[in-house]
Amino acid sequence: MRNARLVLVMILAVITAASPALASDQHVVSPQQLAAAINGQLAQQDSDRAAIHEALARPQVVAVAKKMNIDLARAAAVADTLSGADLAQAARTARQVNEQLVGGASTIVISTTTIIIVLLLVILLVVLVRS
């Protein structure tokens, strides 16, 4: 009986010691999937920033910014530091501006002007919050 207990304790000790080593080889997400997810997120952020820079470079936006005494160079610099929800919101607004002004529209509709102002205000609010 004593030998059976000793054998049982030895078996349990080996299983207990081996289980962390076996568990460390298993991953919930593979490294390739993790890298792909990170690369996808970075690509989305780059796309969002490009949309913001495109909107800020439009002549109509430049004209509205000058009327409001907004420094577009600073706004563009802030766009490069945005992340998360702030970046997504600014990019959505910038894409709306880009879609409405595509093709070099010669007139600005009030809604387009409103969108431009909202884009600039979002960027300025982020600057003020981070300062």
C-alpha cells in the first residue's frame, strides 16, 4: 500500500510539473494572426491619417481655416498624433469632406462648410485636451 501511494505521488508530481510546459506551447491566437491584426490596424490608422491630410489640403478647407484663423500646419501635426476614437471620428469627418468636395466643386454648400468646421473643431479640441 505504501508503494502504491509513493507511485501515485510520483505520477502526480510528474504530471503537475509537465503541465505548464505543455500548456506554454498552445496559443489562443497564432503569431501570424496577431501580426496580421496589428498590421491591419496600422494600415487603417495610416488610411485615416491620409484622409485627414487630404481634407486639410483642400482649397475650400484652407479658405475656411483662414477665415477662422486656424493654423492648418498645427492641425496636420495633431492629426499625426491622433489615435483611437479621436482618429476614427476625425477620419470619418474628413472622408465626408473629401466625398463632398471631390471633383473640384467650385461652390461650397452649407453642409460642406459645416463638416469642414466640425473637422477643424475636432482636431482643435484634441489639441486643447492634450495640452
